[in-house]
Amino acid sequence: MKTHWMWNVLTVVALLVALVVWIVLPWWMVLAIAVLLAAWLVLTRSGRLSLAAARIGIASLPQRWGASSVIVVGIAGVVGVLVAMLAMGDGFKATLERSGSDDVAIVLRGGSQAETNSVIMRDQVPLIENLPGVARGSDGKPLISAELSQVISLLSRSDHSDTNVQFRGVGEQAWAVRDNVRIIAGRRFKPGLREIVVGKGAQAQFEGLEIGKTLQLGKQEWTVVGVFASNDVHESELWSDTQTLSTTYNRSAYQSVNVRTEGATGFKQFKDAMEADPRLKLDVETTRDYYRKQSGGLSKLISILGTVIGAIMAIGAVFGALNTMYAAVATRAREIATMRAIGFRGVPVVTAVMLETMLLALLGGLLGGLVAWLVFNNYTVSTLGNNFSQVVFQFQVSPQLLWTGLKWALGIGLVGGLFPALRAARLPITTALRET
């Protein structure tokens, strides 16, 4: 009894290890396995017998479609949820990684991890703009934008709940520093006036941001005068003149300074000069690196949660597959016994049941991937970012994620069909022939 129990535990552990290895296999190794399996089925006697037995089982699927659909629907649910969760993480990460540039530096207080806990004094800004490596516009002015970040509350369009949104004050050179930002409706705000331009993502997610609307912010009325697009995290924000914003909210310092540098060489010069000046105890990095770091923690958490939830659902799907295939084997006991009596050995019988289960798993994986792609690809949502405000982004259902979901489906089918297949092969012929 103890040996039997140990054998069962070792079998389950081996299956789990095999499943993990299968899921992480690259596509070319999966293709190689598929080619080898196809060659075995076509070129060997056992393989041809397996195909013949599988055809018999597959032909009877319409007669037990109700039970078989349990496998298809269960696996489709696993794949759909898994792909959707991973697409959420990838979409958030992609949005932040698209933000920033190698030619734009962000300056924060020394030791600050984000703008929210950074303070840069006003008298430090002239020192920053005169450092070597800073690019200049056609008018000779340094391309530098001293900025503020104020979190405000707006109503979400989806459920009308209060939502934190980033209200950014930018300098007059902000448009040249971030040259990917363009006005797509209305106009830019005018310095000195309480005017706002809103990101198109923010306008889609939050109420009251149509051009011409007024907002009550900081006990003052602000007018929306334009909408901008940037294809990055800034589309979640509202922009206005930094001096007007600082006056409204009684802010005496900035939180960050964005600087366009003269390429990679200019950035190095700028960073070296910053570190050499004892008056500037500030950190500097490219905005691309900054936003990449901001995305890492949350996207990793979403991916882990998606994998854990998918794994829990996969366990349920495995038990559903086991139930269904055990019932199918019991129903077809006489049929399987007859095949074994006329010369079908254990390997063809096991393979036939496995092929049947894998076919159902494949259908479930394709269905789940299709639903995830139709429902979630480019679906726009928002989530809380590191600055305690909402970041608007889109789910990204990529071919790689669909492939991952399909491998999960086939892995579930493999585990769910193995034990019923072994039972079919081990069932004594005489006992099976007597079963009704």
C-alpha cells in the first residue's frame, strides 16, 4: 500500500514537471515533437493502428458531444482567462516602455524612485539648463521643461466612480522636449491661463474632458481647449502651464525636469556634468529607462497573478477532462476490448485515447484564444500607476500569448487523458466484454 501511494505521488510530480517543461518549450521544439509524432503515426505499424483506433473514437464524438464539451469549454475558459491576464500585463508594460526616449533625460531629487517623492528647487533649474549636452531649439533656448504632478479626482466613464488622474504642469518647451506629443483636436493651452489639454486616453476613460468643458480644480475653473495624442503613458494625463498650476496649488518647487539632450553623447555629457556639480544632488536617467522601471513591478505582478489563476483553473479543467475521459472509456469498454481482442495492443489504445483528448484540448485552446482576441485585444482600461494616478492602456493579445495559451491547453489535455488512456489499455479483455 505504501509503495503504491509513493508511486502515485511520484507520477503526479513527474506529470507536473513535464507540464512545466512543455509550457516553456520554444516553438521550434514543439514543432519538432509534432513532426516526430506524425512520422511515428504514419511510418510505424503501432502508429497506424493508433490512427485507426483514434478515428473510431473521434467518429463517435458527436454521440457524446455533451460530455466532450465539458473538456472544450473548461479548457477554453482556462486559456481565455490566462491570455487575458497576460495581455493586460503586456499592454501595461508596452505602454510604459513606449514612453520616453534615449534622447530625453529626466532629473529627479537624489534617491527618488518616482516624481511623486521628488522635489527640485526653482533655483536649481537655471543650473540644469546651462549644463553641457543640453539640446537647444532654433531660437537658441535650452529644450528643458520643469514640471509638476498634481493628482486630481475625476469620474470614470465606466462606473462613475472617483478616479485619480495625473494633472501635469509643463514648461513652454515641453512640446519640443517630447516631440511625439501632438494636438489632434482643439489647440494648445496658453501660458498664464487656466487652460488644459487632455490626453486622448484620459478623454476616453474619464467624464467631463470634452473640448469647451470647464473643470473645478483647486477651487478654480479650468477650461479644456485641446486633445493630444502621444501613444504612451502621457495620454492618461491632463496638461497645463506649470506656473499656473503651481500658483493654483501653492507649489513652490518642481518635481521633475525633462531635458532633451544632444543624442547619446549629449546625455553622457549632461549626466557627468550633473554628478560633478556639488550644488546639484540630483539623479538623472533617460526617460526610456525611467518608465521601463516604473512598468516592471506591476506588469510582473499581473503576469504572476494571471499564471496563478490560470494554474488553479487548469487544475479544475484537468479534473473535468479526467471525469469525461474516464466516462468515455467506461462507455466504450466493449469497443476497446474488441479492438484489443483483434490485435490492437496497449500502445495504440493509449495513443488513440490520448489523441482524442488532445483534439478536444486543441479545440478548447483555439476557442479560448479566439474569444480572448475578439474580446480583449486593444481593449482600453486604466489601472493605478506608481504616481497614484490612473494609467490608461490597451490589452495586447499577441501571437506569442495565443501560442502560450495553446500550449497550456494541450498540456491540460495531456494530463487529463493519460490516466483514462492507461485504464483503457489495462482493462482485462474478458472483464470489459462483460461490461454493459
